Amino acid sequence: MNQTAITSLFAWEALDSRGKPTVACEVKLAGGARGQATVPSGASTGRHEAHELRDGGERYGGMGVSRAVAHVNNELAAATRGLDATDQATVDGTLRATDGSAELERLGANAVLAVSVATAVASAAATGRALYRAVADPEARPLLPLPMVNILSGGAHAGRAIDVQDFLAVPLGARSFAEAIEMCARVRRGTAEVLAAKGLPVALVADEGGLGAVLASNREALELVVAGVEHAGLQPGQDVGIAIDVAATQFVTDGGDYILAAEGQRRLRPDELVEELASWCAEYPIVSLEDALAEDDWSGWRTVTRRLAGRQILGDDLFVTHADRLERGIEDGVANAVLVKPNQVGTLSDARAVVRRAQDAGYGTVLSARSGETEDTWLSDLAVGWRTGQIKVGSTMRSERTAKWNRLLRIEAELGDAADYAGAAALTGLLSA
């Protein structure tokens, strides 16, 4: 029998970093190799994402995944038995065909992704390669990504203490991944010290490890991050830029207005929100804006893309790692970068196709974790092997976040001159000179 043929799947219900159930899976191959994956889950989710299957009922407040686990152990196990794990496209195509629904709502995207990722891990193990090597194009040189590191959080990640979901540090001046992480750790520590000096609590930690202080306005968060950069002995805009995840879908009304609840229920029309963001960009060293408008506000997205040209305009809820939505964005000149989350689409093959299409179109690619994460490190390997150039997994604390940073630190240390570091060049073509 082919030594890389799948012989069995075993799935179980595990917990993510928010204490909610998720699907874990182990794939076994004929030659004895094994691969394991535990999939993440989002809090701020777009309505166009692939469907997570939850149990409902009383267990875990309805968030249990025992049905998704059963689908792995039964239907998906039967469908994949005998398939060659090194043929990811065939495995993923079989998973999608077995589900048979458009957004994997029948068996669950959480079930399907667990098998997809565990298969890739098993394949790498069977062929004696690191995962980043196994998923890379032939002869591709490993590329360590520019990190976006969470410093302050609001929105769905911090009890909506402020409206904007995340404020992140982008280490523009770093010359290696290790230096980049050290710079961002300094900024987080510096920001915490600035908060403490103001008498604000620093023990409140948001879902992704960022500081979760209750602030008077979104602009105050920007001021604090800038102060944190300076307190760390770094220069805002030169050593460190700021990325913001507006997550505007979270505060849009049915009528299309945007409500800034943390600023006295302030109501803005789409063009007014764009001008608000433009004013922030004029005053602060913002290099990337994610989900600046709501997921279906295509007109607003066209406006913000034109108005803030010269910065990375990043689509998450807008594109949800779906090729058809990305294609519409490319055709309409909407955004210039895509956030890639494999669990939004359900298989590694589909996520990889989005990365390739985006890069072919000159769009930036940012591989991203979710707010409900696991200790797995496969995302780090994907970033290196797929050469995404950027990665976003959270802050420099909480083990489900640091596990991924630590994997990248090890890859860089092991490879040395045999790998490249993307650095600020990952934003070339997206940022003004």
C-alpha cells in the first residue's frame, strides 16, 4: 500500500483560547506518519464565511461541536480513506464534495478544515520535511513575514470598550523577524507603562493578548500607541507604524450608518466615516487599515480605497478568503490587500488559491489567526511556505499567540541566510514613499 495513503481519521472536541469547543483531528497514514490539527474560531466573523457547525442545546451554551467531530470520524473518514495525503488538492476536493454544500454547512467548515490541515501536517511528516517546505512551491525560497502585533483592543475582542477592534504595531524598521518581534514587545510594554502612568488598568487582556483598557475615544487609543512607541525609545512612522482593524461591520446599522458607541453614539454616514479615518491617517503613522467599511458596503470600500491610496487597505470581512469576492474586489479596484484565514473558506487548497490570485493581482497578503486560537503552529509554516509576506496572530503574550511567534523565531534561527525576511518591503507598492 502507498505509504502516504490515509488509513484513518480520529477527531475529538477540544477547547480554543476562549474556552469554546473546537474540532481537533489526527490523520494517520499507511507508513506510520501522523498529523494533528486543532482549528481556530473567530469572534468577529463575516456573514459570508464558511459555516462552522455547532450543536446548539445546553452543552457549552450551544457551542459544542460533537456533531462536527462525528462527521470527521464517520463520513469524512470513509471518504478520505486510501487517498494520498501528499495530493492536498485531491484530499480537499474530496472533503468539499463529500459535504456537498456551498459553504460547508452540512458537515461543518470546522470539521473539513481540521482534516485538511491535519492531512498537510501528516504529509510533511511522511516525506521528512518541515511543513513550510511541504506547502511551498518547488524551488521557492522561504520568506519570514512582517508581523502585525496587537497592542490595544476594543470591539468584539475586548467587550467593545472602544469601537475599533484592534490597534497593532508594524515594525517597519526591523531587519529580521527576531528584531521585529523584540520591537513589538517593547511597544506593548511601553504602552502598558503609559497606561499605568495615567492610572488606567493594564491587567485587562483582550482575546488576542492586547491591552483592553476602557478609553474615552478611538483617537485616544491611537495617541496611546504612539506614546507607547516613543516610550519604548522608537520613532513612530519610521521604526514602527500602526495598523488598525476597524471591523466596521460590527457597528454598521441596517440603514448603512456607522455608530461609534464609545463616542456618545456618534452616527456617521459612510463618506463621513471615510473622512474620519482620513483624519486619523493624517495625524498618526497608520500604514494599514483593515475592514474600514462594512462587509457589503462596496461603494464605501471604493471610496476609501481611492481616498486613502498610499496605505494598505486590507479586506477581511469583505473578502472572507473567498476567491469570488476577491475577484470582484480586483475588478472593481476595491482594497489592495487581503486577509487570509483558512477557516473562513474551509480548506488549505482554497486558501492557497486566494493567496496566489491576490499576489498575481498585486494585492498584499496577510495570513491571520482568529480570536479563538489554539496552540498549533501550522499557520506560521503556511506564512513562510506560501510567502504571504505578512502575518497577524495577536500580541506578544498568551501562549496560543506566542506559540506562532516562537515557531517563526525557530524557523528564522534554523535557516539563517537560507531564508529571507519580508520586512517593510511587504508593503511596497501599497504604501507611499
